[in-house]
Amino acid sequence: MAKSKKKNYIKVIDEQFIVPYDKGGGIIKFEAWEYKNKVVKYNMVYINKNLFSNDNGRVMGYDNSHNFHHKHYFGEISELDDFISYQELVQRFKNDIKEFVTW
């Protein structure tokens, strides 16, 4: 049986921010991995078990696991037909979390 070649992804972003209770509460996480200087895997998520207890508390987020770009929103998953770039998606995520977090 042939071994599959594992890509040498490099984790370039691993950030976590605690949202104060008076600003909405919860945790915001960003993770990204690069291969040949290009983001090939990512995850950005807003977790707040006080708002949503299913899906490990993931209220909303974006990732490209399962080999497609998609959004999680209160347990529902929808494919992103309009994906442009990782950087654009980070901006979209930051705008989306304004629904739950006040700065």
C-alpha cells in the first residue's frame, strides 16, 4: 500500500482573543497554514456557548476543511460560492461578528 505524501503546511497564524462579557463574551480564533507562501488551510471562528451550545459553541465562522470554502452559522453550513481570497474572508468575518460583538 502506497503512503500518501503529507504536505509541509506551515502554521502562520494562531491567535485567540477573549471577548469581555460586556462586549458580547466568547472567544474569537484565527488559524491559517501556508504552503509555498500561500494560505491553503484556514479557520476563523466566534465561539460563545451562551449564545449557541451545539457545535462546540461555534456561533459562526469560516473554514475550508472538507475541501471547500464554507461558513458556519448556528450549526448550519453553507458553501461560499463567492470566495475571493483569505484576506477578503478575514474582513468579511470581522464584519459578520459585529452582529454578536461590540467594540
